[in-house]
Amino acid sequence: MSVPEAVSIQTYFRVCDGVRVRYADTRAESGTTVLMLAPWPESLLAFRRIWGKVTPLGRVVAIDMPGFGHSDQHRPELIAPDAMGGFLARLIDEWGLGAPHVVGPDVGAAAALFLAATAPDRVTSLTVGGGAVRYPIDAGGALKDVIEAPDLDVIRALDARTNIGYAVQAGAGSDSEPEVHEDYVSAYDLGRFAESARFVRHYPEQNPVLRDLLPTITTPVQILAGKGDDLVPWSNNQFLADNLPHNEAHPLDAGHFAWEEASDEYARLLVNWISGGYQRVGA
């Protein structure tokens, strides 16, 4: 399997709705806009292997959502799927993004789906996958432990630097890509991991709400995820495929970090989708 060369992504900070958001923006003049939501526990640098393939499509913006990566965490009420969907709608308006194609792997999946359900005019299409959106919940390993922990103090007691370093090793090795690895790990050090965990700990009460909303989503949705994901089993992606009216699903030969582990295929399918493929499954 060929792997696209990683591209250096220049990042900035900008305030939206009172929150300091870390972002990248190609600022290209184009009728096509792509909004990419960084996965957890990584950062927007997770898109470095597909960035060079996506940016020719138009204006591409990537963000660390509030509570994740290197964006602010001082608004804990935003660190929940439904609230994040509302925040994204405001960001799209404030930043003049029109109706972007939203790419939301991992935690971005639930946020993007709530956005499409509650503000369909803000999005043209979604590409999601690898998020534990199913109800009843199906999650494994450390993700299951975080969701089921009795309180945040249990998570705060963990050695976040060591645990995050181990978790992201498959996507960005400490020896092969030390700067990216450190960007990921430092994003969740010093108590930040426990705060970000609020998001997935909302799944037990919000996944049933999302389940009922899925059949109402008219936005075309592409589902991309690793078929060998132990943290978020494929059943979550199949759940979306079974309940979203307009979708197509692609299981990739990868584990959880499909956007890095199978970046060549991920980029190919994403580019094909945004270039017009989404119209195949449109309403």
C-alpha cells in the first residue's frame, strides 16, 4: 500500500464564539469549501498525509474542535456532540465557509451528524467514520474504559502523556515523526485529556438522540473507516449505513487511524466524493 508523503500544515489561532480555535486554512478562492474536524486524541496534523490531495479541490479549513487538540477547553459545555454541532454551525457562519463538505472522523462524526441534522443548510456533504455513534454503544479498549469510568477523577489520575503516546504511536511514531507525535501528546497533557473525555462520556445519553435523528438527515454521507478498528468496531459504521437515508460506506484495510494508516485510499475516496461523487447518493 502506497502512503502519500506527509505535508507540513501551517496552523494559526482564531477566536470563534469566544473560543480560541487552532486551525489551518488554505484561503483559496473557490466555490468548493472543505471543513475538516481533527480526530481524538490527535490534532489537525492527523490530516498531513491526505492534505496534499485534498487542498487542490478548493478552500480547505481544518480545525481542532473546542476541547480537542490545541484549541481552548474553557467552555466544557461545548465538549458534547450536540453542542459541538451547534458550535460548528456558528463557526461556518462566522468564518464565511458557506456550505462546506465536512470531514469528521472519530469524534468529528457525532458532531458533524448533529450539525447536518439541525442545520442542513450549513453543509453540502459529510464524510464520517470511526466514531462510537452506535446505540447500544459498541466501543473497545481504552475508549470503552473512558466512557464507562465512574467519574473524570479516574481519568485525571491516568498518566496521560504515556497513555496518549502509546495510543497515537500507530498514526505518528515517536521515532519516525517526533514533531507530530509531540503535537498529539502535548495537546492532552497536564489534565487536558480528562477534559476532552467529556465528549465521549456524553455518548450514553446522546447516542439515542442521534439514533432518532439519523433517518431525518438528508445530507449525502460517505462513511470511511478501518475495518480492523478495535476501539470503534465496524458495527458503528454499519449502524450509520443502515440508518442514514443517503450514504455509501467503504471499509478500509486499517485500524482506528484509517486517515493515516490507509491514507492513500482514504484520500482517493475523499477526493472522488467531494469532486462530485456525493451527488450519487443525494436526495
